[in-house]
Amino acid sequence: RGAMQRRAFAEVLLADAAARRIQSCWACAMTRSVTKARLQHARDGERALHASLMDELARDWFEAKQLRRVEVHVCSLTVAEARRGRMEGYQALQAAQVARIFRVIDPKRDIVLVAPKMLHEDILDYYAKIMQFRGIRNPPGRFQVVVPENMGLIDNLSLSHGLLCSPKALRRLRKLVAGRQAYIVPEAVTGAEFKLSSALQLPLFGAGPRSMSLLASKSHAKQLAQTANLRVGPWAVDIYDEDEFFTSLAGLIVKHPHVRTWLFKIDDERDSRGHAYIDLARVRELAEALHASTQAMGDCGGSRASS
């Protein structure tokens, strides 16, 4: 009887452990589902708020241009984290856009510059003297510099993400634009700038994240040029693997034998990053093949003309 009870107790322990695991997994699944629903609800609210802010800006833009207004410049190079880690001087590239403060040359425009680090007083005095020389009255009162206090959380943190993680900087921005016509002028438009627009309840002076990701790509820039009936050179897009790359390049070389230099670009890179080129004249085997191809195409064209 004791052995039977011990076996039964062991089976109860196993069943209890299995039930606890099932309950834990079910609780995790429910928590994940509720969190997803809350995040989706928050995103929907951000989209609705952004749409209403943009509609209001577009409706009142001609009147707003005549009034005193504030531009909040967020000079953030918001790119993927893996790409930021390979960029030299990433924070310097973000800080290099300090010349945006010279937009105060318009007397109806005040500037708030969000910078990744505090600018030295001598630098600000230097810019203020240049503005005074250009006839701008009271430059120190026309532009403000806001630095997020949590920019040093991780290396190569984008300015938009750092600002979203900095409540003090957000409160200061809200005070600077309180009761005034204001909008955000971004460098790039991604989900971070979208959230920043919702957090500050200010419209973005530009396209939305989805439209910007398409319009800012090199392939769509070519398509826009074609739509505008502008002359563009031979090109190929939508290449996703090595075999497709070599096939497209070979087809372009055969079709356009007079083109000697071909330029390769990564579609979503910026500032001349991800560029490479090949000079076919320096590849002897290709040069000979291209010469023969050019002669063959010339002979075909001559025969067609004579017929």
C-alpha cells in the first residue's frame, strides 16, 4: 500500500508540474496577445493623430506662413543599428547640420535645433555674430539649442531615439512651442520621427514614413525622373541576389556596349555610401568582347539599313 501511494504521489507531482508549465505558457501567450493589441492600438492612435496634424497644417499653411512660427529641427540620421555601427563619426554627422539655425533669416521664423551634444558657447557666439552681420536682430533670442539628456545611453544612438528617451528635453520642447504655430523639420522620416511627432503633438514638415522610404530610395528616384520625362541612363533595379546581379549587369553590358563605366548603388544608402563602379575598359577580356559585340551590332544595323 505504501509503494502504491508513493507511485500515485509521484504521478501527482508530474501532473502538477505539467499543469504549471501549461499555465505559465498560457499566461505568456495571453500577455503577449494583450501587449500586441495595446501596441497596435497605440500605433493606430499615433497614425490618427499624425493624419489630423498634417491635415490641419495643410489647411492652414498659407495663413501660417504669414504668422510667426517655430521650426523644430531634429537632425537625426535614423538608420538601422547595424549600419550606424559601421559609420565613422556618426554623431558628428548629426551635429554637422547646425547651419540650419540660419533659417532665422526669415523674420517670421524662430528655430529650435535638437543637437546630439551641447555646442560650445564660443561657437554659438560666432554664429550669432554672423547673423548680426547679416542684419538679423537679437539672434540669441531667435534660436534655441536643445540636447537630449540621455544621448549617452548607447553608442551611436540616433537623435530621434535619444530625444524620445529624454523626458527633460521633451518637456523643454513643449514649453518652447507652447501656444505657437510650430512643426518638426526632420532629416529622415522613420517610425522614430513618427512617434516623436505624436509625443510632441507637432506635424512633420515632410512626407510620412512609408512615402519617404519609397521616395528616398535610388530606384524610385529614377522612376520619378522617368515620370517627369527626364533623360536617364540605362539602369536595372529590384536586384536581390548575386545571380540576378550578374545576369542584369551582363544584359546591360551587351545591350549598351558603348557604356564603359557602370555604377552600383545600394538602394537605401545615403551620402554616397554603398557605391562602387567598374571601368570595363580596364578589363581586357571584357574590352575585347565589347569591341566584337559593337562590330556585330554595327554589321546588323548596316544589313538592315541596306535591306
